[in-house]
Amino acid sequence: MLGVDPGLTRCGVGVVDVAPDRSAKLVHVGVVRSDPSWPIAERLAAIAAGLREVFDAHSPDVVAVERVFAQQNRTSVMGTAQASGIALLIAGERGIPAATHTPSEVKAAVTGYGAADKIQVQTMVARVLRLDALPKPADAADALALALCHAWRGGSSAGAAASAPLTPAQQAWADAERLARR
């Protein structure tokens, strides 16, 4: 499972193996970068080259990309949409199924709370993947969270996911919350 947190300057990538029991193992995490001073075509080419390297090295079975959402900063939205399109294009060229998820869907799947902050997402990703440290930068952690979200949702609709059992991350978060209230 390859997760892509699209961005024009920093594009997070995360590859995880997810077992049928929903446990997960880190395979790869990183960030594909492009220099903001480069012309847009060169930036997109750099993102594409970096993503192709990840696809080639890890041969994902499925790709999950963050769905672009409306922001006040149109320049940021455009760059994110362009990087998202690159990831989806590469998946399509290779015949790999791809899906998109909103940030709130990802946060809810990984932390149990759709408005979780970056630290909460990083903490739960680290816990689920049994990492010694929080994955950084946040773009990389978000890519891992996207991969986990899609694997745990099984590509299902939000309604079906809501009725599904808690994911390991959601259960861990619920347990931590319960302990904190004691």
C-alpha cells in the first residue's frame, strides 16, 4: 500500500504492508522534494521522477492519495492538485488501483477523531507501525496515515467504514483516552 500526501515542494510518500488482521509494518517512508525557485514544469517533473522511483522500488498493489480540499490559498491548492494528479497518473499508467481520501477521513481512521492535529496523527502512526520515533516530516507521517486509512477501510464507503470494527489505531487511541480519564 502506497500513501501519497501530495505537495509541490514536499510530497510525502509512505509504503506499508497491512496484514488481514489489520496489523501494519513500515516498508518505506520519505519525501519527494522540488525547489520552489524552479519553473513549474521542472517541479512537476521532479515530483514525477521521485514518485516513479518509489513505485519502481516497492511495486505497490494500491495507491491512496490525499484528496485536494478547498483552501483560501489558491496557489497552494493548485500545487497540491498538480502533485496529486501526478501520483494518480503514475498509478493509472501502471494499472494500479488508486483512491483518494480527505484529511478528515484519514484522521478519523488513524486516530478516531476527524479533527486530530498533526502530532496526534504522527503519534498514532508511530504506535501502529511500532516506530521508535514519530515519523517526520509531517508530510511523510500523513502519507503513512493515508496508506493505513485506505488499507483499513478496504476501499469502502464512509458509511461502511463507520460501521466497521475499530482499527488498531482507533482502539489504541480509545484505550489511551480511557486511561487518561482515570
